[in-house]
Amino acid sequence: MDFSADDAIDHDGPVTPYRQLAEILRARIARGDWRPGRRMASESDLVQEYGLARSTVRRAIALLAAEGVVFTVPQRGTFVADSGDNV
């Protein structure tokens, strides 16, 4: 899971950071960083990796969950949905 310049959050850009993060996470799922049915990086890991507030990370994950890309299991984490149709 390499961090690249393409994965950087532009805090001064027109797109909100949580939407930028959602797009980055969607792209990482599409390229196979996390396989369907497997747990993705934790909120804490994403907070550290992208330098965002936990609420911003949660909002990005909630957006992806609403789109059916991921699902959360309380006390277990966030998992990639089995269907690749939404990625």
C-alpha cells in the first residue's frame, strides 16, 4: 500500500477533503489494495496516513458505505463489499 502524490489531499481545492479521501479509497480498492470481503485500513491508520481528522475519515467511509462499496462491522472495522459493481 504505497502512498503516492496522486493520493494526496488538496486542502485548498474545490472538492471537500472527505470526498477526496472517498475517491482515493475507491481507487485503492479498484487497484486491489484491499480485496472484497477483507478489512481495509483502520480509521486510525487513515487519519495518520492522510493527515485528516477522524470525523473526516468517518465521513468518507460513510459515503462509500452508502454507495455499497464498503460496509462496517462494529468493533471489527470496515470491509470491502463483495460486489465490484460499485467500485
